[in-house]
Amino acid sequence: MEESSKEGQLATALADWPPPQRCLILRGPESVKQAEVESLLKSDAVLVATRDAYRERWQAEVVCQALVSGRPAVVVALGGPYDLLAFPEAPCYLAAYKDQPCLLRALGEVLFGLLAPSGRLAVPLPGLYPIGHALPRPEMKPVA
């Protein structure tokens, strides 16, 4: 699938999320404009989605800036869970495994407390988590 179509899917998924929201889509190391990243990091909270950040150091650098910004930060891997190895200090990390529209919508529901996270880590993350690790499942209250 083309990059622009993936961006469209992300924008569609974000459209249902409560405002205010700012989105900065970084396509590669050449697209990282420090002023834009700094502006994003002034948000009340920061959500950073990654893909292969353990191999693409520029992504890990943006995540690390978010983690030291003093803002609440959530990191989501849209590929495999190995990205956490690049920034193991991330206090809130989810592995979505894909970036299909239905998964992005479910991700939004998890982030806003409308859906309990489920699933188990399909692979070990050496030094961090064993295969099969899972978040404790919170009791969810019905949304009126």
C-alpha cells in the first residue's frame, strides 16, 4: 500500500479521537524538522507511532525527545514489538503489529479507555519481557 494511503488511514482514524489533537507524520530522517517536533512536544500529551524504530535510529530519536519532554507520552509500534528495544525506558508502550484502519480505530479505543487491551507478546523482548507477556486486563465500565 502506498505511503499516502497509509497517512490517509491514520488521519481517518484520528478524526474520531477527541480534540485537541496535532499530528506530525514523519516519513524519513530528512522529514524531521526540529521546530515541528518541538511544537508537537508542547501538546498536553504525546502519542508517537513507530515502525522499525529499532533499525531506523531517527524514529528512536524522536521518541526519546518525547520521553524527556515532560509531557505524558505513549509509544505505539505499528509493526512488530521490537521498537521498544530502542527506548526501553518508555513508560507506556503498546504493540499494534499492523496499521490497518480497524486496528488504528481499536488503538484509539484502547488509548481513550473505551476498550480493554488484549493479546500477548508474540515474541520475547530480550532483557525486558518474555514471550506471552500481557498487560493486566482492567475492568472496563460500560460507556453510556
